[in-house]
Amino acid sequence: MKKVTIGVDIGGTNTKLGIVDQEGNVLDKDNILTPAHGDAQKYIEELSAAIKKLIEAVQSNEPIDVLGIGIGAPNGNYYSGTIEYAPNLSFKGVVPFIEMLGRQFTGLTLAMTNDANAAAMGEMVYGGAQGMKNFVMFTLGTGVGSGLVVNGDLVYGHDGFAGECGHTTLVPGGRLCGCGARGHLEAYCSAPGMKRTAFEIMVRDNATDSLLAGISFNEMDSKMIYEAAQKGDRVALEVFEQTGRWLGQGLADTVHHLSPEAIFLFGGPTAAGDLIFKPTIESMEEHLLPVFKKKVKVLPSELSMGDAAIVGASALVWKELEK
Amino acid sequence: MKKVTIGVDIGGTNTKLGIVDQEGNVLDKDNILTPAHGDAQKYIEELSAAIKKLIEAVQSNEPIDVLGIGIGAPNGNYYSGTIEYAPNLSFKGVVPFIEMLGRQFTGLTLAMTNDANAAAMGEMVYGGAQGMKNFVMFTLGTGVGSGLVVNGDLVYGHDGFAGECGHTTLVPGGRLCGCGARGHLEAYCSAPGMKRTAFEIMVRDNATDSLLAGISFNEMDSKMIYEAAQKGDRVALEVFEQTGRWLGQGLADTVHHLSPEAIFLFGGPTAAGDLIFKPTIESMEEHLLPVFKKKVKVLPSELSMGDAAIVGASALVWKELEK
């Protein structure tokens, strides 16, 4: 019987769930709405029903042995299994998520962490970090998340919330970050950060000839910048260059903390390949102590963009079962 | 019979060694010159002779059971037991230190790491971090070192050199750091960094009335700045304020990586107490994500300034014996 685990990714709008085998293949998946009503009990009932339906759907094709459920959620706390004051979710305060979900699935292994940590776990269990004991994952998207692995284990820290490298300070007193502080990496290297950089460059150079000059602040996204860069647009090319320089500075800070074997980059902006990787690596190397230079690999994640969140969450279960 | 371990701290000029009991008391200690001649074999023979003499001296008073030798050394590699390309030592290339010393002390447990990691180990085994599983130590002196503890173990990283938080970037393109890069924390928060800040403030304000205005760039040290601050000197007080603000920014970066229970500060500048702790904590809190605010203790090290290096190195052995 095929052993599988279930991955659940709780986002602000949608909750994705999938059944994943030991090689990281998604056998089947589904979506439900993450509620805006804030009723956690009702949501967990809906989620449980969706999970059970998905299991039945796969089982009608082939026999499977479901070992557990892994959850990736904003502010998901590994130690307590709770979601705590998540700014993008409607639940109030601290939701004892694992305890509540566990009542619906007795006997299964349940585990929870935040989405970036789950992605790092996915990379370790199914992806490019297989066999690595010390590595770091940065996820570039609406925000910048990170998952840190030291001695083969995710770093959760004292309170379960470690690994928020997107909120290290790149530029003292710099851009306002979504968290309320200034100058954080996320305000520069996320997809919205790239948009802000594009406008910064257009302002600086009065770049009325840029392909990006006809797009409003609210319309522009990182994909448009990528498309303009591919057409040789000077502003768009400089956005990638500057984003890479900022990201490289941040990665160097992380190397100085943890000296990882590799850093994996995941998310939309990484699809630009050398456009982003080259300046990132150059800048990281410039900022490093000699003892770390030319030692740390910066690699694209091997997780598939669409399923990474599910796959990462499902990996939590395999890791728990190892213990 | 009293169980003891030996701690050796290899500095650029002096090598300190001491015999330490399980409570962290130094029973006896000695000093030899760290050689300028670069002959590692000869130095290890001298060091071994000094260790043996020290053991005999203590044993003539009370029976002791020597369990091992811990070494703190610049660029000391825990994994390989080697000292690698240490900029402040005369040895060339990679010295297989533990292997060479082990020939003189068969049967003993030997371990090596850098001095800041050793200090963190000392804090964990004998000091304020006893019982803590996740904490960080910053050592402020000629440079800024750090030791990171995650899940009860020192973080050595992929290559054995993790924990160089003094070389994270505080100010992009800022002050030249001793390592050759710009804007690193060490260039702002070390004792020489404080001196640079004092002159920066005098330059900015043309502060001819400062108590520090009569001291040359090469003469001034952080103790003079502290003494001026105690007399209410405005420049000196601002040095502590600014140093704390920079350090707090750096500590926040470390919290965002590791979410430690506490951060311990060690070294000369920490003797200034609130003068440095208050702005450090305020700045750290300002830079933190809400989820980390008011959670992380910033504490003075409980290791005694004079013996911390010996005591920290000796702690390595106790930790090895636990494994």
C-alpha cells in the first residue's frame, strides 16, 4: 500500500490541500476558501471534510496509507500547533489548530509551521536539499519568507517563530515594510519591493521611455517587470540588478549567522534566472568574510512553483515520523 | 577526586590556560606567549609543557581528574580541530591543532572552536544561559564576535565557521571593516568602532569642548569614552547612544533569524551598563516584527571578564562529554 501524507497550505484567501507520496508527487489536490468570518471551528470542519473527500477520491483509484497531515500557515507555531495572531487571517488571537484538527483525525501524525518553513522542509525531503544538514531557503513573493535548517532540523527558536529573515534590516531608516518597521529586506526584495524599485528608478532618471512608464503603481507587478527586462528595457533590467544586490547583502548576513552549505531561492522573481541570480551571488560574495567566499551555493528551488506549499507542508509529516 | 577540564585561549600575543572545575571556578592559570615565529610544532610542545606543569601544580594541592582540554582560537574549526588561515596568528595555512596536541595527551577529550563560540559555551555551561536551549552571545572588544546556540547546541554550520554576526552589514557602503568589506557591525559596535563614532560626532558638531577633544585617534579607547560619559560629556554619551542603536539593529537581525530566548553581551563596553544596554534594547525592539517584541531578554554575560576565555574553552569539554 502506498504511504502518503497530506499537505495543507493556509493562505489569506485560499486553502490548498493535496495528497503527496514519498517522492513528493501530488496524487490529487483541492482548494477551499479560507474564511473571512473568523470562525475557526467551522473552518476546521470544512477543511476536515475536504481532506476526507480527497482521501476517498484517491483511494477509489489505488490503496493508500495516510500517515499524517502537515499544515503550513502564517504564524503557524510548530511547538504549540497554534496559529497566533496571523495578520492575513480572520481568526482572532491564538487558534489551537492542531488540537482542533486532531479531533477529526485521531491516530494520524499532525504538524504545523509557517509556509516558508514548510517550503524549506519540502526542499529537504523531496528537493535539492536532500542530504544537506545546513541550508537556508528564501521564498520571494508578496513577502519574503525564509526557513533555516541547522544540523538537519528546522530552526524554530525559543518561541516557534524563528526564520523571519525577510525582516532583517537592509537599509537603516529605509522603505516602510508591511510589518511597520523601516528598511527591511522584504520591502526591497519581494515582488512589491521590485515594483517600488522600478518606480524609484523611473523617478530618478525621469525614464519616460521605459516600457514600464505607462503602468500605474497599483497595476504593475513583478511579471511585467520581467517581461520588460526580456525586451531589454533598461529600467526593468536595473530593477533585477538592484534587487539582486539587496538580496545578496541579506544572504551574506544569513551566511554570517549560519554558514549554510546552500541557499535556495523560491518564488516568482526567481524564474528570471541569471537576471536575478547573477547580481545576487556577486553582491553576496562582496559582503562575505574571506572565510566564507566561494563556498556557499545559491540555487533555484527544485520544488514546482504551483505545488510547493502543499508539498512542503506534507514534508513536515515525514520529518516528524523520522523522530 | 575533583573532575576538572582545561581551557586554553589562543590570542594574537598571549595564550592563556587554566584548570577549571565543574562550577566554572579557575583553580589555577598560566600564560605563555603565542609565537610570532609560525612554528606550530614547537608552540604545541611549549603549550603541552605549560599544561602539564599547571596540572602538577594543582595536583600538589588536591587530587584532580583531568577530563580534557578545550581550545578557543581565532578561526578554530570545531569539525576538523584545525586552525585555518587565522589572520592574527603567525601559523601559515591549516594547522591540525587538535591532532598535534592529542599526541601529547592521549586519552583526554579535546575540542576546539573560536573564542566567541567558546564564550557562548561558557555561558551555557557555567553562566546565565544554564538551562537555555536557544540563545546568542555577542562579545564586544577589539572586534565583535558571536556564538549562536540552537536547540542546545552551538551552531557551527556547514564548514565549522558559523556565528560571525559581527560581519553582518549594518550600513550599506558604510565604514571599512577590518575584514575589508564595508558597513559591517564590527566597524560600529567594537571598541575601535566606538572610537570612530566619537570622532564622527566631534567632526559633525565641531565639539572642541568635549573631554575627548584632546585625545588623538590612536590614543583614544573605549574606556576613555566611558570615563568621559560618566562625567556627563555630551559626545561620549552620544557614542553610547549611537553604539546601542547600531547594536540593537544588529541584534534584531539575529532575532529574526533565530528567535532566541536571550542575547548575552560580553566585553569591555558592556561594563557601561544602562548607558549601552538601554539604547541597545530600545533599538532592537523598534526593529523587531511584532511577534518578537518584548520577548527577547538582552542580558550582561555572567562570565568574569578576565577568565571568560579560559572558562569558555574549558566548557567545550563538558559539552563534548555530554554527547
